[in-house]
Amino acid sequence: MTQSGDTGGWLLLIYRVPSEPTRLRATVWRRIKSLGAVYLQSSAAALPASPAAERALRKLRSEILDMSGTAVLLSCRVLAGEQQVRAQFQAARDDEYEEIVDKCEDFLGQIQKEFDAGHFSYAELEENEVDLVKLRSWLQKVQDRDVFGAAGRQPALEAFAHCEVRLEEYAARVYAEEAESR
């Protein structure tokens, strides 16, 4: 895989899961979404080919079979319509990046709230650090799936960097307040 967009093909998972219990279908849907795959149609999901994607889809296929479902995993190249598949894949990444930007705005709002209230405690700092670690992990997962370099990547990286800077400013204030209280 390269950033220029040559993935070396696609992996296509075509499956059928029993309609009951419905949690089985939801489990498969969540797993496919967490991998960053896009649905080409009902029960047919595509993902740019890579060793990691193949391992994940093979595992999912096995799980579907264990659910008394059926599943076929194909390695293929798109003969016609690849631009639409790529566009759908890119739109999915851009949506994820947009969600991250929104969460970054929420994070920044929370930090500002602490500043406005003059609430500078180690407990709040630790809570905000945990939130930032979660954001970083989520951003990394999306970047790992973003094999074509979606347009939303840069704004998400910038928003996250702003969160890091703002948390450092908050931490400095917590430390300064603690030093003054001694």
C-alpha cells in the first residue's frame, strides 16, 4: 500500500448472518465498521488489501461461520467503478476525521471551562489526560485506515495538536497553583 492510492487491490467480504438473534448482525456490522470497511451493498463490504486487513477479515469470516452464517473473502481488483469505491472509502474516513475534530472541540471546551472556573486540580488534569490519550488512540486508528490520504486528515491533526497545547497550558497552571499553595 502506498499513500498515492495504489492499494494492490481490495478485499471483499460477502456474508450472510442468521436474522435471529439480531445481536449477531449488529456484532458483524460493528466489526466491519471498526475495520474501516465500506459496504458496497447489503452484506458485501470492501477494504483496501493489506496483510493486516486480510488477517482481520479472515478472523471475522471465521466468527461469522461460528454464528452459523456463511462468508466468502475475496481478493480482487475493481474492473469498473473503482473511483466510486475509493470515494466512498474516502468519505468514510472524512466522516471519522470530522468526528475527531468535533471531539477535539468538546475537549477544548472542557479545558476552557476549567480555566473559567479557576479549577486547577490534579484530578481534573488526570481526567483530561485520559481523554486526550483516548483521542490520540482514535486518531491513530483512523490514520492507519486512511490509505489514500483523506482531506479530513490535516484538520484533525491540527485540532488534536491544539488540544495537546491547551492541555499543556492547563497542566502548567495546575503546577503553578500547587506551588503557590505550599
